[in-house]
Amino acid sequence: MRPASESIILIGGGGHALVVLEAAIESKRSVRGFFDDDEHAVAWSRAQLGRLGGLDQAARHLAFEDSESFAIAVGGLELRRRVIEAMAAPVPPGGHAPRAAAAVVHPRAWVSPSATLGLGVYVGPGAIVHAHARIADHAIINSGAIVEHECDIGENAHIAPGAVMGGNVQVGADTLVGIGSRVLPGVKIARRVRVGAGATVLRDVGEGATVVGVPARVR
């Protein structure tokens, strides 16, 4: 993880960008601006953060004009995935690879010293990441979420506000675990799954499924 004092640029300017911005500010990190296709995105209209260009300009800007780190501040997982791929594209001639994505951890989150956070991870206020948990690159552990001991949260997964992962839970890449949901210890949730808000997941979930309810069932 890079030093908290380092300046970063946000990729995305919507609602999720507001919470990433505030977490960065609370942790004494400077945010210079954001990229978003919406010229009137809320990062500008509500937070007065400067817009630097559209999403498709971000990778080129960082390759040619900047040495700052970046954080993907887009909430939707499909768009986040497209941004991740764009930032990993081959460097144009004469450019340089963008610096590694910056993890942003709200100072009122608690992350165990034995846990591992990947590049570009966001951990919101009140969230807990417990002993020996592993959070892969660009995952979101949102406000008040609990990731218990030895959980494995995949790349670009989103553990939504108030969701609770019991010990040894595995969550695959690009999976959304919805607001206030519960996943029992040892359950394995595959890639690209959608767990509905308030669901209780008692057993393993296969790739691409949507599960809802108490207990959670495939919809």
C-alpha cells in the first residue's frame, strides 16, 4: 500500500466517488481530480472536485501526463471491470505504465494487521477486515461490512454496506454481496454472482447465479 500522504486521481465521479473522496480526505490524502463521462458528475457538483476528462482519457492521461496513483471510484461492477481492463492495456509508444492503484481505507475502518489488502481496494467507515482475510485488487468492502477471519474476497468484488461474511468465506471476482446480507462460515460464492439485499446464504453458490431470500435460493 502506498503512503497515505500521496496524491491520487479518482476514476469515476458518481456517488461512490463521493465516499472514496471523503475517505481519502479523512486519511489525510490529497485528491487532485477525477475522470468521468458526465461533465456535471456529483464529484464536481457536490464536492467541487475538478473534472480532468472522460473515462476513456484516464489511462492515456496517467501514461503521458502524470505520475500520480489512481483509485477506481466507480460503484457498478461491470463498469469497474472495464476500467480495470483499460488501465491494464498495453502502454502507448512514448508513455509509461500508470502507477499502481491506491488502496483507500477510511480511518474509522478496522483492518487486522494480519489481513492482506490488494491494489485499489476501498474499505469504508465502520468496516471490519479480520485476521488473515485476503482482499484482492479493486474490491470494495463498504460501510459497516464485516469480513471475518480467513475470508478470501476476489478481485473487483463488492461487499455492500452492512453485509457480514462469516469465517473462511470465499467470494469470487466481480461478485456483489448485497446490502445487509449474511454469508455463513465456510460458504464458497463463485464469480459474477449477485446476492440480494438481506439474503442469508447457507450453501455454496455457482458461477453467475443470482440468489435472494432467507435462506437464499437461486432466482
